[in-house]
Amino acid sequence: RVSMSSAWQKTQEFYTWALENGDPRTDPWLLVYSPVPVTLLFALYLLIVALGPHVMQKREPWRLSGLLFVYNLSLVALSVFMFYEFLVTSVLADYSYLCQPVDYSQSELGMRMARVCWWFFFSKVIELLDTVFFILRKKPEQVTFLHVYHHATMLFNWWAGVKYVPGGQAFFIGLLNSFVHIFMYLYYALASLGPLMQQYLWWKRYLTILQLYQFVAIAVHSSYNLFTECPFPDGFNTAVFIYILSLIVLFLNFYYRTYTRGKREKLT
């Protein structure tokens, strides 16, 4: 009983510390102050992933081509906006692409970078709908471990980013990912128009390669700062590096199964 009570007390202390040691500028913003709302979103997401296919099993797939086109095109526009904001703000604030601490001030550029970091986090909330649409359209083959892992973990990663380090080194991840997502959601928007567009979607393989280059760049960027003196928390750089390695492994496996092994099987 004593150990249980002590563990509970330590958990409460850590939770209080986590709440009170965030960036006070971003704490009032939607979904940021407490981890509870984002945890509930995560739990709801996993529940939909687990039960959704069973609910849809005896139902007809939903036809969502019009909605999907608007949804994906909206994410293209949001990605363009975020890429522009990350790029322009970092250039105007004279950010270093090798080592950049977080600007916690109330300056115009400091707040502008914090705001686009929040938008990037919120885009990860919106992108959970990717999975919902796959389930409603009865496309279970699209809801892979990689898909669910990537969507769910990015939600938590960027909640922590906005809560504690909205800017600094983190901007580099948002910059690259927003750039890649411009093309990714453009691909999805075109694909939603139906079979007639397939002849124009030959570049799917290169989209996967672009994603892999993105992950390698982020891995190099975060690991570089683990071996140099940089006033950005090593804990975040370490977490990013380990996480990115997991994505590289999963995406390489996806690339092999989709583009390399498939070709070999056709040749034999």
C-alpha cells in the first residue's frame, strides 16, 4: 500500500510538473495545456481502428470521392501555408539550420514561429481522418501498422513540441514535413478522382523516396546536435533521432514490399 501510494504521489507530481513547465505562450491554445485531451483523441483513434472494420463489415463502402478531393486539397493548402510560414519566419529570424534554440519571447517572429508549430500539431489531428476515410471506404489494406503508428505517434510528438519547444530545432521537421505533404496530399487528391487519373500518378514511388530523404535529413539534423554544444534540449533531439530511425526502418520495409519485391515476383 505504501509503495502504491508513493507511486501515485510521484505520478501526480510528474503530471503537475508537466502541466506547469510548458511554454506559457502556447498553454492557452487549443489542446495544448494538458495531455488529457490529446490522450483521449489517441484512445478514440485506436478504438476506431480496432472496431471500425467490424462495424463496416456488413455495410456497403462509402463513396467519398468529392469529400476526399476537397479534404486532400485543403491539406495541400494548409501544407503550403505551413511550409511558407516555417521558411519565411526562420529566414526573417535568421535561424541557424545547424543549431537553433527556442525563442520563448513575445516578439513578433517568436510568436509567429510558435503559431505555425501549433498549426503543424493541429494538422496532425486533422490527418487522423485519413484512417477514418480508409475504414469508411472499406480499404483495410491501407490501415497498416506503419499508417497507424505514424499518425498516432505524430500526434503526441507534436503536442510535446508545441507544449515545450515551439520553434528552435523543431522548425526543421515542420519545414520538411510540410513540403513533403504538399505533394503527398496532392497525390491523394488526384487519386480520389478515380481510375482515369491513374495514368498521371506514376510518381507514387518517388513520393516514397522523397519521404525517406526527409527522414534521413531529420536524423542527420537531430544527431548532429547530440555531438555539438547547442542550447536546445538533448532529450528532444534524442527522442526525434530514435523515432526517425523507426520510421526509416518501416518506410524502407514498405518500399521493399511495394516496389522491389513486387517487381521480382513479376519477373519470376
